Amino acid sequence: MSKVYTIAVLVGSLRKESINRKVALALAELAPANLKLNIVEIGDLPLYNEDIDGGTPPAAYSTFRQQVSSSDAVLFVTPEYNRSVPAPLKNAIDVGSRPYGKSAWSGKPGAIISVSPGAIGGFGANHHLRQSLVFLDVPCMQQPEAYLGGAGSLFDEAGKLSEKTKPFLQAFIDAYGKWVEKQSA
Ligand SMILES: Cc1cc2nc3c(=O)[nH]c(=O)nc-3n(C[C@H](O)[C@H](O)[C@H](O)COP(=O)(O)O)c2cc1C
């Protein structure tokens, strides 16, 4: 049997009814057989502070770092806040990047999908995030780009994904499956 890659999925919104979380869960269902998507929670991470990250770091930092390190790849599903990356997601990125020289992100094949009810689909967040990932040595899938706009109507009352959007998400996650495999060869 061919290898199954474990994917750490980071959702940039902490909201219970988050559209981004719903998209992450939809992607987990649509994922090809070589990917297993697991959402890694970021809501309980204390704001990054070097003073508390000395000798014994907060347990939440250690757990998070371990969850990312032990995954084969990372997938970001995020809204845009004020044309940039939401603070909880940037915080998680910073936590994972330390201690210096031991970044949990290093070399993990990544991909980003930004999701917004707005017209431009979180383009600003998507590209600000790419800036950090360049520095963190996360090779990021370039195509297909994924800026999912008009997302307010993606899911019906029962939480079912719109049939119109399904092929787009399917194409995205299939391409990511191939990308992860290629990067890991
Ligand atoms: C503080 C804040 C800033 C926001 N800034 C933007 C923005 O710059 N661009 C955008 O498209 N939507 C913006 N929004 C709207 C979010 O896209 C919207 O709330 C979205 O549903 C959040 O994703 P979620 O449903 O996964 O929580 C902002 C929302 C908040 C709370």
C-alpha cells in the first residue's frame, strides 16, 4: 500500500460557526486516499512571549509543536482579518517557529486556502501568510491558487457543501495530495 501522509490543518478562525472550519472539514472528507487531514487546534495557545518559553515552555506550546513536527505536511485554511493573517494563526506560526533552530515548520510541504464572504476571497491573508512560509522554509503549493470568495453561502442550513463549489475543493485537495507526494519523494 502506498504511504498515507498526515496533514496538520490549521484553521485561522476560532469561531464556533467558522466557515473556514467547515471548509477544512469538507476538505478532510474530499481528501484523496494518500492524505489524512487532522485539525490542530490553536485557540488555547498563549500569546507568544519569549519570557515564558525558556526552560519549561507552556504545555500548550509543546503539544502544538509536537503535533506539527509529527505531521508530514501542513495545510492552512484561513479567513482574512484587515487584509492580513488573523492574530491566532500568526501566533501559532510564531509558537511553532521556536525554539530558534528547531522550527516545527521546516521543510513541511504546505498549501493555503483563504475563505471569505467578501469578493476577493482573503487574497491579502493568503499572500501575507506566504511571506512567513518563505522564511520558515515551508515549500508552498503554487497552483491551483485558492481564494474562496462569496463564502457566506457555501454551506446550507444542514451544513452541506454547495455542489457548485465541491469540484473546486476537490481539485485543490487532489492537487495537494500530488504535491505532498512529490515533495516527500
Ligand atoms: C477583525 C475582523 C477583520 C476582518 N477583516 C476582513 C478583511 O480584511 N477581508 C475580508 O474579506 N473579510 C474580513 N473580515 C470578515 C471575515 O472574512 C468573516 O468574518 C469570515 O466569516 C471569517 O471567517 P470564519 O467564518 O471562518 O470565522 C473580518 C472579520 C473580522 C472579525
